[in-house]
Amino acid sequence: MATRQGLMAQSFRLAAAAYRDAVGGSMSSDSLRRVTQGWGKQVDRQREEAAERALSPVESPRERPIAEVAPIAGPANLSTDGGMVLIREEGWKEVKLTAISEVEVRPAEERASGEKVSRRAQDPVVKLK
């Protein structure tokens, strides 16, 4: 509340009065100034760290070891969809997303109690992993 009043008021003296009215406790204008400026410094630090992360060189996929994954042994499913992403100084660009899943099919009789039933109870149970 002190920071909010310190950011909104025309002076820290007015902010201290608004703080007193809002919470019923008092705070000097100097204390309210220190709280507000401390918050501002913290926000500046966070922004600098975010900018540093955004501008730091990205690790090349060729240099990063890729964990080996066991190949899909049985039936598989390939799902593809598109989306839009905003690229700085370029505008909106389309991206394609793909998910490859192993398909596990069980007979309808093996359906667990309470498991969601499809439109037909005799349909097999299909799970993507």
C-alpha cells in the first residue's frame, strides 16, 4: 500500500497521508520515499536481468548434447497445429508445432472404473504418451 501511494501521489507527504487514511497506521514521508524508491530499484534490477537474458547469446543446438530417447516401438500419432508469435521489429509470424506420441490402445473391457467413456462404451481405450 505504501509503494502504491508513493507511486500515485504528487508528493511523498501526500502519499504518507493517503497511506494513513488507507491502513490506519502512520508512516513518515521519508520512510514512504525509501520504500517506494527501494521498490523502484528492485524493478530496475529485474528489468536489467531480463534484458541481459534476452540479449545474451543463445546456445547452439549443435553444441548442446541431446538426450537420447527410446524410439516409439508401436503405433504412433503425429499432431500438428499452428500459432502466431510476435517477433520484435518484424511483427506477427506463424509457427508450426508438432507433437509425436506413442499410442497405447487397450480393449474397452480394461477401462478403469470412473474413467471417461467415449461416445460408445465398446470403443477401445486410447492413450497418447
